Amino acid sequence: MTATETVPFAGTHDPNLLLQVEKVDKSFPGVKALEGMRFDLRKGEVLGLVGENGAGKSTLMKLLTGIYTRETGDFWLNGQPLEVHNPREAQAAGLAIIHQELNLVSHLTVAENIWLGREPVSGGFFTRPSEQVRKTRELLERLGLALDPKTIVSRLSVAQQQMVEIAKALSFEATKVLIMDEPTAALNDAEVDQLHELIRRFITPETGVVYISHRMAELKRIADRITVIRDGHYIDTMPMAETSLDQVISKMVGRAINTGAKPHNVRGDRPIVLSVSGLSTKALLKNVTFDLHRGEVLGFAGLMGAGRTEVARALVGADPITSGDVLLNGNPVTIRTPAHAAALGIGYLSEDRKGLGLMLQLPVVHNIAISSMSAKFSQAFFVNDKAMREAAEASRKLLSIKTPSVNQPVKYLSGGNQQKAIIARWLVKDCDILIFDEPTRGIDVGAKEEIYQLLNTLAEQGKTIIMISSELPEILRMSHRVVVMADGMIKGVLSASEASQESIMRLATHGDEALTHKTEKAGR
């Protein structure tokens, strides 16, 4: 039997379960991704599925939906053997998946993406765009999503594109099992609530949801049971209502995690390394003003569309500035491109690692070394491959990047390990100012702690960090000060001692003008 063939169904199964997986194995070159994997989904429930990056969650879901082919093991759906060989067969069988990485066609509209391959036709030959738009508008209204069906997807934010993915999955009327792989990684709290409401509408006595997430608090709110896997093996399944988050985390990582640490206020005598005054852009930003101190982690918080990412893009020259001044170590600078920013010692990790951060076909070593190629790894026309590999290998060990080799194409790494590879790029570049936009998006709690410890170490060594995050606990955990934005403007700057979820949200929703004036003054 070859590696692509499946064995006959031979296990025991419960016909009352909606979905059942038994004794599933899957390998990739140099990696045993799954071994003896099993889990089950009951009718009418949301099953949380958790595990560290590389544990096998996404691999298992891709097996279920026909993207990968299992080597051994059995699948059952509604008590019947399930055999799917491609995503179309999985959809026909009633399984729909929302991937962690976006899988939309950027130059097509929202409507065209949702009905791609299923376009309404007349006479068997001609598509009916108006009918497609009508059906999309009805679907979006039913789901409570404020999106224009005619909008080109590339013009949407990452969060809006995620909502399009969700709408596309729910557009299949035959869907019985909805698999959601990190569906809220790019969503703010209000959008998460909206998503959870969609899930509750979808759940019936004949449907179920597999919900993969690293956000433990979310799972507590939405999941009925939780299944833990680690290193490709099944660990345990527990009722969510009777299980503490500490128990879940312990089973996930096999070690205790300290999640309660919080930084002290940054000392006022630290030198200012970056001073931004009156920064404005044509699209959104208006009079953005703040200082950044050496050795500081400055958090940027706000609702989706507040302007946090736009500040980062303007600072590194990705978006043109219409007015304002930027001083770098006291000297005025005009940053023209991200490459120019990197040359000045400012590194930027984009929130869209797949679209803007990675060269997916190239190996890990090249993704890590690319920004330092001319400065560290080449001379004249010759590239020092040995030095590149040594730097990449050192980064792999430092950040615990799970890959059999730094020569492995980065597309085969899990989402969290891809994120680590981009962080490694800027560490190798040795930038003095690091701008991290959603640095732990799609990363499990164990890996998050590693990233947090790394950022704290970098700050202690004198590096300066801007952290943009949609997760308020992360902002509070890491930031010496918190800049709160709304509508392209800074609404306040909170010290670590002042910052709380309540004070941040008050500013983000334009609530407390007195606090706004106080904190704006404190930020300068």
C-alpha cells in the first residue's frame, strides 16, 4: 500500500455522533504530523480543538476536508464512512472549512469569491452577475455582515476578508460540520461577538462546529467540550464548563505557564529614539503625535479600523504621509520605503504574514536572511550560504521554530512558526526599533509566552518596540504605555498603572473626554 492510499474501515464507531475520527496517521517529509489521532463531534455542539503550533490541528482538518490524504485511519459522518478526495467532495458531503490563512482571490469582488465555481447561470452558459450580487446581499444581511457584495476583496481589511471566508462557508446549504481554524485571529471583541452569534444561529440538532483557537477565554464562552492534542497525538477531551483554562493550557504544553505578569511604568529619563508629531495621511490618520523611549514596549490599542496599522505603515514608508514630522534619534527623517526604514534600523512585521511577510516557496533560511542579505551575507556577487544557514539555525533554536530543517520551504510550517520566522528576520537584521503588528496572531499560548519573553529581553537590551494588538490582555501584559486610537486619531496614552480593559475601551469608544485630555498630556 502506498502512502497516498487509505486502509479499509475497520474500527468501532458511534452512529449517534455527527463526526468521528479514529486512528489517523499522516506524515510529511521528515515529520510525523499525526499518529493514532482520534476525536469526535456530537450533534448540536461546538467542540473546541486546541494544541500548540505544529500539534497537528490544521493537518487533521485538511485531512477531513480532502486537502490532504490520510495514510491510515477511519472517518465517519452521521454514522456512515466518510471518504473525500478533494475539497469539493468534502463540501458535497457537508463539511466546510474556514482556514487560518485567507484563501480568497484578491482581485475578485466579495460576491465573486463567495460563489466562485457556483456562479448563477442562465441557459447553461451565461453567468448572471446581478443574481450573484442579490444572493450575496441576502446572505450577508442574514448573517448580519455589513459588507458591499461589489467590493474588491483586496480593498478589505484582514478582518473583513475573514468575514467573507465565513460567509462563503455558510453559503453551502448542505453544510453539517463547520470547521473554523483560528476564525477570530484578526477580529476585535465586537467582531468576535458577531461571529459567535453566527455560530449559535448555525447550530441545530443536526449540525456541529469544530472551533480551533488559541484564545482560551473565547473557548470558555463558545465551546461545549474541548479536545486537546499535542505533538500529533490525542491527549484528552473535557467538558468546557467543568474545565479551568489552566488545566487546558497544562495539557496543551505539558508545563505551567505564568500568564499574570505585567510590566512597570517605563522610566521617564530614558532617551527618546523616535518622535512623531502631527502625522497625517490622505486616507485616515489625523495629527498623530507620540514619543517612543529606548527600551520601551509601546502598545497600540483600538477597535478595528482605528488606524493602528496605518500608523505602522506610514512610519515605514508603506503609505505616503501628507503632513507631520518624524525624528529618529533627534534627527529629522523622511522614510520612503520599508527597505529604507530597515536600513535606518526600523523593522516592520505586518499583520498579513502570508501576503506581505513571507516568500512561501522559499526555504526558512532565505525568509530569515532576506533583509540582511546585502549587509551580512553577500559580498560583491557572492552569497555566503554558510553564514546564512548559521544565522537561521541560531534563530530557529532561539525562537523554537518547529521545522525539520532551515532548508524546509516556509509554506510547510504552521502559521505560528511562520510568524516566528518573520520575527527572526528582524532579529538577524538587528533593528533598533521593531514594529510588530499582531505579533502573536495564530500562535498558541506556549509560543506566545516565548514571544513575550523574547520581546521583554529585547527591551531590556535596549531595543524599542511598538506592539499593535487586537487582544487587550496581550496589550496589558506587555506594554509600558498604551496608545489608544479611534478614527485615525490618538485618543489617549495610558501608563501601565493606568491601563485596564475598561480604561482602554473607554477611550477607544470616545467615552471619557477628561481622561483623554489627561492621558494625551501624559504621553508627551
